[in-house]
Amino acid sequence: MGVLAKLAAFGLGITILPRVFFSRQIHDQRLRVIDTEIPLPILEYFINYRDDLHSGFLQVVSGLCQEICDFTAHGPSV
């Protein structure tokens, strides 16, 4: 996401980024929000890990991600 943000900030294209992570760049006008009526597609997120090395730890981390990561929330307005 950081590379996409930098490319957009340098005027080399547009991208879809979460406002909550890039609110400072938006506030500093390094990035600009373009409003559109086109809905974003529904995305699926996956976590992959080897199950033969520290699998208990990684299973806990995977479970925490599922509990706390809500990419449907818009976060604070910027």
C-alpha cells in the first residue's frame, strides 16, 4: 500500500487506499480523495502460514486478525 500511495502522490496514477492509514497524507495534501459513485468490489482477505513451524502461535495470530480486522469500517473521517 505504501508504494501505491507514493506512486499516486507523485502523480503516476490513482489507487484505492484505506483512509484510516493515509489520513496524514490526505491532510497534508500529498494524496487527494476522489469521490466516485462506483462501488468497490467485495474483497476476500487470506492469511497463509506454514503449519509445521510455530503453528500454535500463528493460529492465534490468525484468529486475532479475524476478530479485530474490519475492513468494512471507514475509520475516522479525513
